[in-house]
Amino acid sequence: MRSLTVLLLMLGFATVSFAQDEASAASLYNDGLAKLKAKDYAGALPLMLQAIEAADPESETDAKVIGYAKSNGAIAAYYVGNAQRKNKEYDAAIENYKKGTEMNPNFYANYIGLAQALDKKGETLGAITAYVDAANVASKAKSEKTKAKAADYYSAAETKIKNATIKKQYDDAIAYGEAYSAARGEESYSPRFHYYFGKALKEKGKTSDALTHIDKAIEGLGEEEDSSRYFLLKGECHQALGQKSSAIEAYKKVKSGDYKKVADYNIQQLSK
């Protein structure tokens, strides 16, 4: 998380001070800000939350207090959550990361912390959603470096699907794939996602759905990429559906290694 720490340092804190009355939203915010600057994150977070609660959104000044308190409160929540996660206090960490996402949905760091804490608890579905949420937020950032992080977070979520499929935990892989799709909300993802999700679907007898994903995977491949395993799986899907000629056509496009040996054998069996 070193790069994330650098990001936070570059981001800085909202250091505007407000004229204040005792126990006002402004005074609570300023007290919280002082603790935040002193790296007393556990002390800063409740003060930021209290400032938000005490503020009158109809007041121009208090509206500004709310905005700054949410921004800085999300940073405090991230650091509090990190400390708890390192101490294996996963439930507490999850609660604070979620507070951070609620205060500032555009601050992707809390989604990453949430994903890691959920992962440690074995709550893979939630972790996948959090990774995708982090990627979705990062992809819309102004910083090109932050935008570039989105691919890493999507990949972290996709790896869960891949690993479950490799371990033949197909029901889990399908559930993970569905969670990934729901969180991402797009039609086309990486070839790797479509391949492993498609393979899991095929193994559970959902062959037509699997074929749809394999076709999308092949469409997304670059010209330099080896497509052998993709066409082998495509052929197997057609073969399982009783589509002999389409299966042979797909198998003939398998060009390398053990994939080709299997494809050639399948062609021989289908040609008898």
C-alpha cells in the first residue's frame, strides 16, 4: 500500500478553519482537524462524525463544514480501519471502511481496505464487490496514476473467479462472477474473466451461457495473444451442445501445446 500512502500525502487534508462557537459543528470540525494533522486518527474520526451530525445543512457555513468533515473523515476512517485490520480486528475495520465510503464515495482507498478486510474474513463475495467499487472509482479519477490502478483492482476481483475455477469450485466461481458483473455493470470485461467464468458455467451444465462468455473472451483477445485455450473451450461447448461442425471448426483453430493435442483428438472422435 506504499503508493496509496503517497497518494494520501499528496491529497493532503482540507485545512480550512471556521469561526466557531463552543460545541458547534465548526468547533468539532476544527478539533477533529487538529487531531488528524497530529495523526490521531482514532480521535479525529468521531469528531468529524459529530461535526456532520451537529451541522445545519441549511446554513452556508455548516454546509461547508459538512463537506470538509466528510472528506477528512473518510481519510481518518481509512487509517483507523488499517490499524484495526493489522490487529486482525476485521469486523471493526470493515465498519470503519464502510463509514469512509459513506462519507466520501469518491475516495477509493476505503474500498481497497474494505476488500482486504473482507478477504481476510473469507467473505469473498463482498471482497469482490469492494475491489470492483474501488476500480470503478479509481477509473474516474483526475489523476492518470490513479486511473491506472483500476486495472489492478479489477484484476484482483477476477483472480478470485480464476482461482475458484482452477480449484473446481464451480458454484463459487459462478457466484463470484455474478457478483463481479453486478458490481461492474458493463457488458464486456477482460478475456480472462470471460474464460474462467465461462469454464465454470460449462462445468455446471450452463453451456449456452458459457459459450456466450467464450465468444466475448475471444473477441477481446489481442492479436499477439495465444487463443488456443479459448478455442478449445469453445469447441468443447459446441460439442456438449451437439453442434458437431461448429465444434470441429473451433478445434481447428487451436494451435499450440497440449491444447492442440486435445483438440486434434476431439476432431478425430467427431470425424468417425
